[in-house]
Amino acid sequence: MKPIVDLNYYFEETGAAAKSKTGPEIYISVPEEVFNSSLAHIAGKDVVLIGLFCLQNFNGHTGFTLLYVLEKRSYSRIVIIERHLHEPYAASIAAFFPSASWFEREITDGFGVTFPDAFDKRHLFLHEVYPEGFHPLCKDFKNRTLKTRETIHPDSEYAFKKMTGEGVYQIPVGPVHAGIIEPGHFRFSVIGETIFNLEIRMFYKHRGLEKLAEGKTPEQAICIAETISGDESVANAVAFAMAVENIRRAEIPKRAWQIRTILLEMERIYSHLGDMGGMIVDVAFPKGASHFFILREEIFRLNQTLTGSRFMKGIVWSGGLTIDIQPHAITELAHYLEDFTPRLKSALDIVNATSSVIDRLETTGVIKKDLINLLNLTGPAARASGEPIDNRLDHAYGIYPILELQKRIAEKGDVLSRFNIKAQEINDSVSIIRALISQLADGPVNVKMDNGDGWALTLVEAARGQNLHWLYLRNGVIERYKVRTASFCNWQAIEHAVLGNIVPDFPLINKSLNLSYAGTDL
Amino acid sequence: MQKIFRPFGLFTPKVTGQIIFHDEEYEKLGLQLKDNISSIFGRSLAIRELDSGSDNSTEIEMVNLTTPYYDVERFGITFVASPRHADILAVTGAVTHNMEIAVRKTYAAMPKPKFVIAVGDDACNGGIFAGGTYAVNGGVEKVIPVDLKIPGNPPTPYDILQALHGFMAVLAKGKK
């Protein structure tokens, strides 16, 4: 047996062979001949592949470098393995880290680095309209408008998995859906009404955000972070700003972090309220849903009062905030939140007293706990399946370390569990905001930062789960910006959660996770 | 007095308390819009929403138009499930290459007369993608003809309704 590198060692505080430059992560390298065996050794336990991406000419190496980002449960340290490639191909790790499959396909599209032994080698974000051999993230491609195909020959169409058998039929849905919703394609294979396979095809909204950010200063690019997903604009802007601040070693004023945290939690509240209302709409109970939508609209209006934007865009800035919040807005928020919890409770009481609703939510769309580490599922979806992970505590950032916060856990992993977890988290967010308002510090809300180059990893807990940002600044501008939102990984959970359910429950299961298409497609 | 047999909960109607919103300006705008819709579209304006590559905040604001605070259905506006039922196609987001064919097909599926509204900065002129990027074609007008642009990042539900009101006024003039 080949000797392997024990990667577990690097998660220990004492095992810091390579000292981290910034943030919670350490960078190590593993000899190529034992690379796959070392990773296979730690797979399937409590080590999770939370990110895998590529870049060129990194850290003194000419050519492609793959960065494997690993997290170990209950350890705060993040281990990043640098894999310098001499040729534009590498061995796949998707067989033992299934979450790598989409990552590897993404790398092949972006850079042309292939994984010859991978079980799925189809295109990911470059659909059939793009020319063959086009790899937009390579440094020799200068970003510009592109002429793409206007028609697609049937032979070059994307190959969905074929399902055959007596009574089996397929239902293609999308990319354009019936409701007001983002585009994506769902290919159901069904027997009678029961789903026995679902294949999801995303990336219809691929906007090339990572490439767009390259060559821009952090100040020019923060609006790109905000546009990753409109309803996670604060979370992504904070993650981006934190990365810049880590690289430039800036200390952010306490007041700025308190306000950021208020905004992050406001975002969580309106996001969860929308999910809950949506779930109730999808079981055809609009009366019950309307209460959640009323509360949500009121939060949107408060966001507007606080920041001038209903989605709180344009306020988070690298180095703090662009503007301070007016005292009257804070007072209004504090006053509003006084009776928020009882109002939410009365909305919940209506739902809980309606057995036909509970009947639809219970035992529907179960996400098994075994999948969580394999697919890197995060956020309320993971917590509702009994995995106590929350980035605000596991890799606490900003002022979260000093806040009183607890992890909300449910065991069953069904739609009802996710509904209940979200309700509890809204109340927790309200408590956090109220506590922060009562102890809001005085002083400035931003600092002037020195210019500086380098790279940093940041992880934030957005409403949907863990968002990963990795930023590399060179000569004051962005050399590479990699984003992996919670939705990117959580989408794959739906393919498993729907199995054995009936087709009419799909919208409900989908809504209970409410994933961002924009945040996945980038 | 006659006794009414009433088993628990069975014949008592379930009612929630009336929710009263005081937003007179919005109500006035909505009622004017309703009048215009009545005269131009025969009481019902059918909108098909199409996301061609937005950041999803614009969709959220479109959905918000149907929630209790705004409830545009009472003014005669419905969001329909198929382009075949639609008078107006409301497109959000700059058009990505991956969505371009779907956008053209959706537009082609609409019966005439048909109108296209670009909702949000990205849909209007490409927004942050206007400088040119490999993945995005540009504003909606690069792909299908646009009749009305509603700027904003994203426009608020009130903005959208106000723009529709203005658009109806323009159409009403054309009709006379």
C-alpha cells in the first residue's frame, strides 16, 4: 500500500505546518502520487469537500492550480490543498467526494482542465450554444461579447440520463416555468405519479460573474458580489468585503459589524418568511400564506428605511459600510420588532391548526442525513436533517462570536422540519437584532484601508446556507474571484429528496429549500 | 327560538380579521390603472413573466405585486402560466446566451397584439453587463423588440405599477 498523507493532522491547531496568511484557512500541498489515496482515506467520514476550483499562475507556479477546500466537522480550521498541474488534466475525486462532480465539470468548462476518469464529463455551465473548445476563465481569453449559436442541432443536445422500463415516462419541465420563478430544467422520470428519478439542469442564467470581476478593483466589484443572488446581496457583499479586509488586514469598526449583522439577519428573516409563505401557497392554502407575506413586505419596507434599498444593496463596502444608518430608522426597527414574534406565532398557529396542510408537509421530501457530508449540504436544509452545522458558529465571523446564538436542529429532514427550523431561526434573528440595537456602539462605520495584494477565503452563513468566497488580488485588482453559494451544492439534494414522492409535491419540496438559480449559475 | 345544530367547527366559517392598509396614493393609482385596463384590454391584463438572467430580486418584486399589500389582481392584472395567454411579456434581467433561444421561443409563442416590458436595469440596457461579457447578450432589446423599460435595481412594486399605468395611458392615446 502506498504511504498516504494524513490530512486529519492539518485540522488540529497544533498541526499548522503551513501558517495561515490570513483568515481561518491553511494552504498545504500533497504529492501527486498519493493525492487521490490521501483524499480517499479521509472521505466518507466527517471531512467535507466544500469547494474545488481552478486558477492559473498561482503562488509561483506556471499553469493550472486546483484548490481543494476541506472542512472537518467541529473544527474551525479550513484546509486548502494546492494541486499544481503540469498537464491540463487530473484524476477525479468524485468517486469518493460526490460533491466534486459538479465542481470538476465546472473546472472543465471554465479552464479546459479535464478529469479523464470522472463518471460524468458533460458540460456544466456552457450550454450547447457555446462553441467547442471555449474556456472563458482562461487568462488568455480577454472578456468580450461573444457570438453564439442561434439554433441547436438535435445531435448536440445535452444528454439526459435515459430511464426505461414498463410504464416509465419522462416529464421535461423548463427552463421557462409556469410561475414567476427563475429558469432551470427538471427532467422527471415517473412511474404513474411517483418520481423515481430526477435530473436537474441549471446554468441557464450563467452571467459570467467570476470573469466579469477580473481586472476590477474591489470597490468596482462589490456590486458584482451583490448581484450573485439578489436576495443574498448582503451575505455575499459581506463575504466579499471580508475577503478584501482579510487581505488588507483591516480592522472594521464595531458599529459597522453590528449594522452588518443586523442587515444579515434582516435578510435571513425576509428570506425565510418568503419560503414559509411559498410552502403554504404550494399546498393551496393562500389564507395561511398571506400572513407570512404581510410580515415579509413589512420587512422589505424596513430595509428601505434602513438602507434606501428593499434588498439592502449598496450599503456594504469593503472597509465597513458606505453610509451610517439614521437613528430614526433604528428606532422604527426596534419599535416594529416589539410585537413581531407574537404576530409570527399567530401566523404559525393557523398553519399548525390546519391538518390538511400539515399532512402535505409531513414525511414529504426527506433529505437523508447520510447525504449531507457527501454532497456538502448546508443551511436550514442540513439542520432540518439533524446535522448541527451553522457557519455563524462553526467559523464565526464579525461579531457572531460574542452573540448568543444556538443551533436549531430537527431530525426528520422532511418539508415540515425545514418549515419549523425556518420559523425558529426567524425568531432567533429577531432576538439578535433586538439585542444589537440595545447595545449599538457609536463611532465611524468604515475605515480607510491600505492597498495590498494577496488571497483570502471567507465563509458566511446566508439564509440558504454556507456561501464560500475566495478572492485573489494582484496589483490592486482582482486576479481571480471564486464564489460557491449554498444553492450550488443544495440543488443536488433535491434530486434525492424527491425520490418516491409524487410529481405534485415537487413544487413544495423545491420551495422548502428555495434555492437560488442565479446564485448557482453565476 | 329554534336551536341550530352546529357540530364543532363544521359550520362556522373560518374568517381572519380584516387587514386594513392605508396607502391612498397606491389605491388611487391602482384604480386608475384598473379603469385603463378595462377600456383597453377588456378588464383583464395578462402578464407572462420571463427571467432571462436576472439576479432574482426583480422576480421577487414581481411576486410581491400579488401579495396582500399590493394584490394587483383586484386591478385586473393576472400573471399567467403560458405565453399563449399573455398580452404582455415582462422580461427581467439581461439576456444570457444560455437563455437566448428560450426568450425567442417564448416571444414567438405569444398571440398578437403583444407587448414586451423590460423590468430592471439589466433588462433595460444590460446594466452591469453593458461593458461586454462572454455570457450575456445584453439588454432585452438585443433579442426581441421592447415597448417599455422599467429601470431600477430592482424597481419596487410601486415603480412597476406606476410604469404600467403610464404605459396604459400611452396605449389609450393610440387607441383613440
